[in-house]
Amino acid sequence: MILAAGRGERMRPLTDTVPKPLLEVGGKALIVRHLENLVRAGFTRIVINHAHLGAMIEERVGDGSALGLSIDYSREGQALDTAGGIALALPLLGDAPFLVVNGDIYCEFDFGTLLRRWALMKTSGAIAHLVLVANPLHRPDGDFALVDERVRNDGSARLTFSGIGLYNPELFLGLTPGEKVPLAPLLRRAADAGAVTGEHYRGRWEDVGTPQRLAELDRELSLRKEACARG
């Protein structure tokens, strides 16, 4: 599932006319980069939720057939926050653990490495697996600690949640479809119960949360593209 329902307030005025996941870096929309990475990793069925300017996302991405994907849309009248959006989409996601990625991040993470985690989740008792990254300058305190691949709320060496996670539907049991619910409290309760595993990803990742960070990433990827073209 790709989360694409946020309004992107910090990105205004850019997001007044373009949904945040359709903003481009290096000549390609953020959400298209995710879809291409998911295809390379072997995923074939994708769910995208949307609210603000969602019709533009559907028009741009379509049914996914051009990329060899099957895409379903979970349409929200208003953004339901992360957990609320996932809960609404559960009928499209099925009963097995599923991958969720924020539509407004850039990353070079290999989603295929999470495929083996599905089997491990069944034997480890985990209902969530989080990909964590080093704390960016705008989030110096981080979100969680990671100890022996278990995510904990306490600990001094904290990392930031990347927006990439593998979830068992059990995590969202009891939520009312259509209710606005954040994800963090669910993860913190599960972490306190020892039911969240994690890993530290050290590759390229960026929370594209402001026009400045978007412009900087666009320059980086454009220069990389030009360098590749020159050989």
C-alpha cells in the first residue's frame, strides 16, 4: 500500500494544485519512483489511498497495467491519518501481512528484502516490522530505539521511522472504518508488548517534507541523471 492521502500543508503552495506524491524529483514523480521500485522487487498488487486531489493520482497512475501492476484505490472523502487510512483499505489488502510506504518519501530501499519478513513475522510473534533510518536534521530526537531487531520506545540511541513498514492486519483490529486514527500510538503499544521488529536502513532516504528539501533532492537526482547520461 502507498499512502497518498495527505494534504501536504508544509509543501504549500506547491500542493495547492498538485498532490504531494505527484511532485517530481529528477524528472519523475515520487509515487512513480515507488511503483517502479516495487515492480523491481516483485510486487504485483498495489493499493493507493488518496483524498486531496486524488483524481489526479488516478489519472496519472491508472490501473498500473503500464508497469505490469494491478492497482486498486481506497478513496477517502477526507484524509483519515495513517492508521485510519490503512483500516479503511483492509478489505483491499487481504488477511496476510502487507507492506506500507509513505508516498511522500524518496528512498532507494530494496523492498524485496522485506519479502522474507512475512514468514518471520509468523514465527516471531511480531505484528509489525519497521524500517528505521538515522535521524535527519529536522528530527534529531528520533522515534524509536532498536535493540536486537526489536523496536522499543525507551532507549537513548534512537532512530527515525522511515515511513516503510510491514504490518499484520491484526494491528488494526478494532478500528472503525472511516475513523481518523494516527499510526504512532498503535505502534508504541505494540512495541511495549514486544511485538514490533525493525531494521536500520543506511542507504539513501529523504523525507520530502518542505519545498527546500524537494528542491535539494531534485538537484541531486538531476545531477546524477546527467552524470549517468555522460557515462
